[in-house]
Amino acid sequence: MDTSLLSLHCIELLRTNNRVSLGNMGSFMAEDTPATLTHNAHVLLPPGRRIFFRESETWNDGLLEKAYDNPEELKTLLSEVSRKLTREKSVTLEGFGRLRRTREGDVFFVMDKSVSVNPNEFGLVPLSMSPLSTPSKVKCTLSDPLQEDTREEKQETESKGGTKTTAGEVKTDRKASKGVAVFLTILLLLILCLLLVYVFKDFLRPVLEKILYSAEERLLL
């Protein structure tokens, strides 16, 4: 019994169809599978296409009959496959896989690992994700911001030829400079207020008189 032609037609049809009928025996079913990790998470398997056999799918789609030049030859071959499967519990489909019948009478299919029925495979292969044989030598050290500021100030002082200063002296100088800045800001605001009063004194005179003098004094004025 030569099943090579039957296997060839099944492989080609399953690349473009999700179901291929073997008549009253049942049907091959195709199902797309996503990329998955193996149980130890060291190998990433690419997307594939799983093939299984369902004995209850007896509706004949006619795909194999159309692929064969002689439908009677196909019918005879399928009858032989069915009888051998019943008698020997196993039938090999050359270049495709193996049909087996369990003690309980269920039929299942095991496809050869070398067979590909995924039209979108594009030559994808399993990707090994094993850990590195040697640990990484990249090191990352975190520095103290205060130490960085002190180091930069020391470098600036040394580059100018001055004497070395401590972190406490640097903080004192910063506080003194902030105090001077605040004093100058307040002084500038006072001068600006006096200037505005002088410029708008005619408009502000009634208000200033109410503030500076009583009602009797304003009548005398």
C-alpha cells in the first residue's frame, strides 16, 4: 500500500485549509499556534500550525477527490488504510506522519517533525534563550551628590591656584550670598515704591491727606 501520494496531497491542502476529509474515517484538522516558550523557558518556539485527527468529522469536503486524478483510486486506498488501522492499530503515511488507534478505539495522528504545513513560517527556527556562560562585567556605582559638589568646588579652587575650602565654608558663603541678594531686593522695592509715589503724587494727594491728617486738619488746609 503506497500512501506517499496521499500524504503529499494532505500536506499541500492543509497549508491552505483548516480541514481535509478522509471520507468516513474522519478528517485532518489544522490549527495555528502562537510562539511559545518551552517548559524550562530556555527555547522560544516560533509560530506554527498543529495538525490533529478528528474521527467525528465525517463530512466529506471533496478536497482530496479534486486533487486526485482518479477518485476511485483514492476511495480504494482509504478503505485499505481504514482496514489496516483497525487490524494493526497503526498506519504510516509516508512523509507525513502516523495514524494510531488506542485500546479504547480512539484515533489520533502524530505528524513527522520534519513536515511543515505553515505557509507563513518564513524559515523561522527555535530561538535559544540560555543564560550567559559568564556573568556580566558591567558595573554601576552611585555617588553622593554632596561629595560630587565638594569635589567640583575643590577642582575649581585648585585650577585657580587658590587655597582649599571645606564643605562647611562653602555652605557659609552660599548663605551669605543669599542674604545679600534678599537685602538688595528689599532695598530695590523700597526705592521703586518711593519713585512711584513721587511720580503720582498729585493723584495720591487725597489719599495721603486722609491717612496723614484728621478731618479738622484737612479743613484748615
